[in-house]
Amino acid sequence: MKLLLLIVLVIGTSITTIAQENYKISGKIEGMADGTLLLISEERGMVDTLGITPIINEAFEFTGTTDKPIGAYITTTDQQGIIPLILENANFTIFAGTSGVIIQEGFQQEIYNRFCKINTEIIQQQTQTELQLTEQKGNNSKVQTLINQFNQFLENAQAKEKKLLQEYADTYVAAYVIFSSMQQMELETLKGRYSLLGENAKSTIPGQAIANLIAQQEKLTEGNVAPDFTIKKTDGNSIVLRNTKGKVKLIHFWASWSIPCRQENISLLKIYQKYHTKGLEIISISLDNNRMEWLKAVGEDGMIWENGSDLKGQQSEIARLFFVKNLPHSLLLDENNVIVAKNLRDDALREKIAEQLKGK
């Protein structure tokens, strides 16, 4: 049986107020064959094995000590599933069954459970919305209504998370929660979340990692030169940013499976037809991993400008280079590849392009 991934159900837990010098993790994994379990942390950017223990008759136990709270997880030797927890010197009780994972005890863990409950609600709502979108494919009005409803749900969930972060702003777990999802956050959202943390939370390893990521992403703000890249075109040749001539250049990330992207492609075609002869170049980078689906969408949407993809989907190296979190995503550059704007749409994009081309 595989361990259940990331979903932690909250039950009544008591918060330990009496300090102790070691930890004990006792647990049961329903249906698990006898074998070996590992207690692992990757907080420092490498796999650190904190403990190894047998699981016999579905039961296991880890013991040890830690000088501070640390994000960890329990897994099998072949990485078949993960049970995440915030490890500290406390007595933990874990039960993993068909309905999820229950973890009792630990002050930091109790707080983490509350964050996980919000995350689980988001995942469930997203799954339901994606199913409804599939059923309503082709009904643009209904699709947009469903997207708006999910966005409102997501906004409310994020507000709950923010309130919880404010309540426990100076704890390790607050920094760990932000750290765990920081790669999916837009820069301003990440900076806003980081600003909520107290000094103790900021000094933790997750807190320092957040600060480092913010510094990296700020290199991609307006006024900075965009990093160079090379990517394969539809014909197998390469696009190199520094070799692309244009008075204004738009780097555009999209995917064939994204409805908002496909809608934006229509707008981009009109913009390209109007401004290409005046000096606009567009480089669209697809986050598809299916070549045929990518090429089909390029043809259907009339994307007559430069198109490239490494066909690695959302693991695209170029997307990582530019910290792409959501689609569509775009950067507008001048002729020297200096970023002049990000994520402009429709009329705002037209006006900015016209402004940049004026007098050139």
C-alpha cells in the first residue's frame, strides 16, 4: 500500500506545554507490509536521513532528539508515499488509513494541521472545478462563471491562511508553510507573506530560503535585463533571445490546454499584426509536453510569430528561469532586453507597446 500523499486530516490534538528532550513517533500504516521506513528531512537542500526503523504488523516507532523544529517526512526505502510532519521534541501518534493521515501531538504540528486543512479544501475544490470545466467545455459563459467561482473560493482560502500566519507569525511552522509553496507564488504575494513573519521565523532555514528566492525574483523586475535563453522552435531550429532583433520584444508563456491562454492568443494575433512591421517581436514559449498538441494549437490560433518549447510541461527550464507561476505569463522587453513591463493584457499591452515604439 502506498502512503497517502500530503493530506493530513485534523482531529482533536492537545498542545504540549511541557518541554521534553527527545521525540518519539509511534504509528500504524493500515495495509502496509513489513519492511523499513525512513525519517527524512530535505530542509538544507539535500536528503538528510534522521532515522531508520522497521515496520512490523503495520506498526512502527522512531525515537531521537532535535535541537529545533524541522520539516520532515516518513517514507519507504523506495519512496512509496510521504507522510509530512513538523518534527520537534514531542510524542507523536500517527495513523495512516484509506481516509487519510492523522497526526496527533506537537505544538508546531498542531498549527501545521490547520494549514493543511485549508490546503486540502483547496485541492478538493480545484478537483471539483476541473471536472465541471471538462463537462462544460465549449460553453464559454459557464466556463468563465466556474473560473470566477473558484477564484473567489481561492481568495477566501488565502485570506484564512493569511490570518493563521498572522496569529503564529514568529513560529517555525509559519516560515515552513510559506517555504513549501513559495515556488507557486507571484513575487508580490511572496513578499507580502514574508513580511508577516517575525524575526525568529525569518532566521530559520525556511525563512532564509524565502528571502533568497525573493532576491532572485527581484532580478526579474522592471529595469533589469532579462536572462538569455535558447529554445527549440517548431521547425527544430533554435530561438536565442540575445539574437532576436526587435525594438520591442514580448516573451509569452502559455500552454495549449489553458483556456485563458488560448483566449489571449487571439488578442496577441491582432497586436502582432498591428505592431510587427513597426518593430514588435513575440516569442511564445509553450509549457506543453505533447508536441502534437502544441503544434495543433499554434496552427489553430494563428500564432505566426516565433514559437518554442522544451516539451517539459510545467517543468520547463525556461519557465523556471523566469519563475513562471501562472499562465498566461509575459514580459515586455526593450531592444536591449531590459524588462519594461510584466503580465500586461489586451489594451494595457497595446498601449505599452505603442509607447515603447514611439519615436523609434
